[in-house]
Amino acid sequence: MPANDGLLTLFFKKLTGRKTSFGLEITVAVLVKFLLLGGLWWLFFAGNKQPVDEAVIADKIFGTQDQVIISKEHRNILNDY
């Protein structure tokens, strides 16, 4: 076995019985990688959809808005400034 032959090259040699081009090997390697990445995405990110609501988004961005009640005394002090 020559030192420069990779695992994919050996796989294709055994499968077809002849030497294959690098283009075919790269294409198969990229397709396998995309399938694996797609499987990982589906496994970890595809499920558990969160409902999106305007109020939820506003709370996440701006925080909860509490009602502020100002007494008459404080209103007069604020109006003096």
C-alpha cells in the first residue's frame, strides 16, 4: 500500500477495482460531510421550536416594563426641575 493513498482512495479501489479520479473522491467526501452536518443540525437544532411573539421579543430586548406611579409630592418636586 503506497503511503500517499488515503482511506477514500482505498475504498474506491476496492469498490470499483480501478483507480478513480480525485474529482469523484472529493465529491463523495463533500457529500458525506454535508450528510453528517445535516444530521447533526437535525439532531440538535431542528426540534423544539419556540413560539415567537412580539411581547416576548420586546421583553427580551428591553426588559420588563414596570408601571411607575408617582405621588403628588414627587410630581411637584419633579416639575420644579
